[in-house]
Amino acid sequence: MVDATKEMILHLGKINGCTNKNDFWLAVLGSLCIEMILFLISHLISLNIVHIIIIIIQIILVISLLTLQCRRLHDTNRSEVFLSFIFIPFGLIALIVYYCEDSVFENNKYRE
């Protein structure tokens, strides 16, 4: 989980390429753990500078998760345009189904 989360953050902004199903879900779990820790820290320490640092970390996590989702969609041979499904009813369910699909190796135009 730690390695997948570290890879997600290190590839901040990298949309090209693919991410397999296992690394995707481990990185999502790792970012959820980071968010829970940040939530606890923000409620225990009420300094403004701590809140600013937490907001910066959360922005980095959001950008990392978005690019990770693009790479996961590429792994299933889908364009990152499918992320716009989040704005239509039941679109999140379709995205979760796509994220759970196996990797496509044959005729995948996003593989390097």
C-alpha cells in the first residue's frame, strides 16, 4: 500500500501510461488513510499554519488521484474523457465498474 501510494504521488500530473488494478486500489486505500490522518491532525492541532499545510497536501492528493484515475482508465483501454461520467447520474457506478475491470493488453492504444 505504501509503495503504490508513493508511486501515485511521485507521478503527480503524469496522465500518459497505465496503472494496474492492484496498484490503483492500494493507492486509493493509502490516500484514504492519509486523509484520515490529516483529518485527525486538523482537529487536534488548531494552528493556522497546520491547516494551510494540510490543504496543500490535500490538493496534491486530489491531483494525484485524478491522474491515477486517468492511468487506470488507460489500462482498461478507455480515454480519460470517461472521468466526466462523475457529473451524470449513476456515472460513478460506471467508473467503479471500469476501475474493477482487468487490464487490456491487446490493442491497447495507451500502453507504452
